[in-house]
Amino acid sequence: MNLEEARRLLKPKAEKALAKPAPYGLDLSLSSFNLGTGFGTGVEGSEKILESVGIDLNERNRSGSYYQVDNKAVYSSTRQKGLTVKPLSQALKNPENLDYYWKALPVDTDKYTAAAFLGEKEGYFIKVDDGVNVDTPVQACLLLRTPGLIQAPHNIVVVGENSRLHVITGCAAMREEAGLHIGVSEFYVKKGGTLTFTMIHSWGKAIHVRPRTVAHVGENSVFISHYINTSQVSSLQTHPVAYLDGEGSRAYLSSIIIGRGASKIDVGGTLELDAPACSGEILSRTIGFDESTVIARARVTGKAPGVRGHVECRGLLLSNKSRIDAIPELEARVQDVQLTHEAAIGRIAEEELLYLVARGFTEEEARSIIVRGFLSVELTGLPENLAKYLEGILDSLASSL
Amino acid sequence: MLYLKGLVVELGGKTVIKGVDLQVNREELALLMGPNGSGKSTLLHAIVGDKRCRVVSGSLVFNGAELTSLTMEERVRLGLGLGFQFPPRLKGVRLRSLVLRILEKKGLSKDEAERVLEEYSRLLRLEGLLDKDFNVGFSGGEAKRAELMLTLLQNPLLLLLDEPDSGVDVENLALMGSAISRYLSSNGRAAILITHTGYIARHVKASEAHVMIDGRIVCSGDPEEMVSNIMEHGFEACVNCRRAKR
């Protein structure tokens, strides 16, 4: 089969789903946006914002890079043998790679995936061959420049057997005008492989964001995802799903979500523990400012014996006009599973503030220490300098609040 | 250094401190003893400016400055430091980072701060706790040692310690006592130390002891004599003695 045939088979399904709303989040009318290529030609002038989402244009400590502006790939590089980083359009010229093309995520998931499929132009393709450890991260930058555009990258990441890969994706918008980002991502982690995927978002207050992500995690393999959204958005809804299909596989999803302005945010995650002895954890920290609405969902399904799953949703409400919902869900289908959850939403405890002021801090400093503490999630699995970088982002985030 | 005159303090709508006079001078360590609920903690909190403790009347003078109208932030800046009886747990805030932030705020360079942290954590046997969240999963004794370390590192002129000895084993009491003594011997510091049990009194050199009952200081005198009397007869003896005085 070639790409054309594959697309021809999927097209009717996508067309039928063009009006299908997503189960969660603000329903958007796609006709308000256009799905062109956009006029963005490069990343020039965006160094600062890209740095804030983890992209180093000098490629220090990076084993590969991919930059996309609007719907056009502008740069890609690879610095390690056994590692492929290239635009999707090029990768799909090799029919073998069609094995990963819309195989994890159905095109008719909702209107956003349907539109992304029908208007598909580009995205990144990152693959690590079997038995290769890529210890410095690959970075992918998705920059939205053209007002009114739907940016819909289709990304595929494949980690071969007994291989290891770290990806950091930084997404940002250059303007305050409206736009829609639909990042479609399909991850495949094969037997004994490890993928850590870190994503940092810095959008604008008129941007709508609808990432769609599905991961398949094979036998004894590990999938770790860390997501941080720091900026105001118009609306953001995402709900990555990881299928733990292989025995003994593990997954860990963490999200840090800051609701600012009038942002409407609905962020979740699902772990399907389908094979024996799988385990997984979903963890979220949400902060509500201003008039933002933040919904944190987490769902773990245990379908095989010996699986363990845990959900932890914590919210910190810093404005009376803001709203945080935490919705943990557990579903057990066989007897021998262990699923647990904890959820808590609160405000900054007066007692803690008082204590820190007694320790010599100003009230603002005390607040930032408490918020920073709240944002401390275990940045598990990451190479040291990437973990440090994220800690730094959280430090400056907490002190700016 | 500190001079209280006719201090009356309300907490949660109830008068807890009912007219306290107290003076503590440079290089002095005052022990404050008394049964549960007598107002000892409220007194220290009122001195440091905890806004829940409302000063109704009386005066509170520290190094010549009237404190009553000052905020806690301002009082701490003047040199008051309170070691809490029950410091809160701070999830996600590691003991190490809290110490370093306190020291950096004191103007120490990063290297100096690291050095002081190492010295004090060794002195108070806290090395193993530095990378844990503050007070999360600390034993009673560990929490007391950590609290003492943070209070000392603030370098206050007047150290206010609220039951630093409760739940601390004998060996660590000696450790804490020597840390407090060492601190007080450095130029002109003073302290008020609440002790319910009197255990810590064996390890520090107090200049005076005061017994507080029902919001009033009912007895002041030689610390050794008073501690041993109280250890032997309990506060019941003080209550009776006070009645006898009337």
C-alpha cells in the first residue's frame, strides 16, 4: 500500500466525523479557521519564546531537532546513528512507515482529528531503531504564526525494541490573534523500550488548543509524559490515552496546568491497563487564577490481572472567580487489580503563609514558596539537564504568580 | 531588649493573656513554664505579631520600638524569631531549599549558604532530611530539630522557642541544648523558651524562670530551683501556692 491508497481508505471516515464534537471541552466551529499552509517561513525572531518552551535553536544537548512553523516544516536534523528525525511528508515516502500512520489514533475520533487528517500537511516523524539509546533529547518546535490558521501537525514517534528516547516538544504562538492548534500525535513504544515525552505550551489568549495523543506501550516498556501549560489560552482541551498492551509495561502522565485570564481548560488522561502486571499513574497539578475554568480528568482502567494504577489530582484555587474541577475515574474489569485515587482542591493555607512570614519571608515570597511546592511533581525519567530546565521553568513560574 | 507591660491579648474572641509584665535583657534566657492552656504559646505568638492574637491593651517594646502596631513581617525584620511548637508540613518544599532561601534572604552568597547549611545540619543531625519535604513524614524529634535549625539560621536577636523539647529523646535534647547555648553566647542574643516538661532546662543555662497560669505570670525566680520544684510537685503546687499568696 502507498500513502495515497491509505488516505483514500481513511477519507470517508474522516468526512463523516467533521461535525462530531469532542466529548469534552468547548465545541469550536472549524469554519472560523482556515487550514492553509500559513505564511510563516522560519523561526527567526522567536528565539525567546522558544527558549521558554524548551527549544534551543543552537541545539546544545540535543540529538536531533524538528521545527515547524504553521503547517510547514522549516528545519530538521539528526545527530545520532539509528535515530531518524524528519518531516512526516518525507518519512511517508517509505511505505514501511505507513505501519504507524493513523494506526493508534482513529481519524474519526472527533471533528478535530478529522480536520487534521483531511487537511494534513506536515508534522514530525521520529524513530529510534531497535537497541539504540538516544540519551540526549530530540526537540520539536511547533510555532503558530499566521492568524486564523489551523495548525495541525501530525506527529509520529516510534521507539524500537530495547531502545530509549527523550523528546521535548515546545509549542508557542507568536501573536495575540485567534488560531487553532490540533497536534495529532501517535506514539509507539516497542518491547523493552522507553519513551519520555515532555511538552511545554505557551500559547496566546485567543488561541484554541486541541492536541490529540494516543500511545501504544509494549511489553516491559515505559512511557512517561510530562505536560506543562504556563500561558493563557482561549480554550484548551486534551486527553491523551495510553494503551498498555504489553505485559509488565508502565506509564506515568503528569500535567501542570495554570489557568489564567478567561482560559477554559479541560485536560485529562486515560491509561488502559490491558495486559497483565502493567502499572500506571496519572498526576495533575492545576492552579486557577482570574476567571479561568480548569477541569482535570484522569481515568485508569484495569482489564488484566495484577495491574496497578493510581490517580492523583490536586488543585489550588487562587481566585474566587476561577473554578477547578477534579474528576478522577477508576474502572476495574477483573478481580485482581489495584486501583487508587486521591483528589484535593484547596487554597493556600493561612497557617502555612503565617509560618513562612515568621521565617522572614514577605507574604509574596511565602506565597511563591507554597505555590512552587504545590507544583513539585516528580519529573521522573528525564535526563538531568532536562529535569533541571523544567525545575527552572517551575521556579520562575511560581515566582511570577 | 524586650519589655512587656500589662499585656492583654485576645485569641478567637477570648482573653487569653490577662495582663503580663515581663522583661528579658541581652544575653538572658528566660524559661516560661506552665500547664497546658495557660497562654504560653499565645504570648510568644503575640510578641512576634501573629495577627490572630489581638493585643487589647498594654505595651510590647523591643529594643526601644513599640511593636503593637507593627506587622509580623516588620517585627521579624527587627530581629524577632519564633520557633513554632507545631510548624506546618510544606508539601513539595524541601528542607534544603527552605534553608537556602532563608540564608540567601539574609544576604549570604550561595557558597556561604551551602556551607552554613552543611554545618548546622550536621550539628543537629538533619543531613538525612534535607531532601525531604519540610515536616512531611518527620518524626516528632526530627521536626523539633528542623524547626530549631530554621529559627537559629534566621539569626534573630530575640529567640522565641515554643516547646522545642517535647517529644525529643535525651541524646537529642543535649544536642539541641548545646546549639541553643552556642547561639546565645554569640554577641548579645536573648531567648524566651517555653518548656512544658523542663527537660531542656538541664541543657541550657537559664537566667530566670517564669510560671504562667491562666494568662498571668504567677511566679518568677531561680530557674534551677523552680524547675526542680515543678518536676517534683507539678504545676498543682504552683496553683496552690498562688492561692496561698492571695
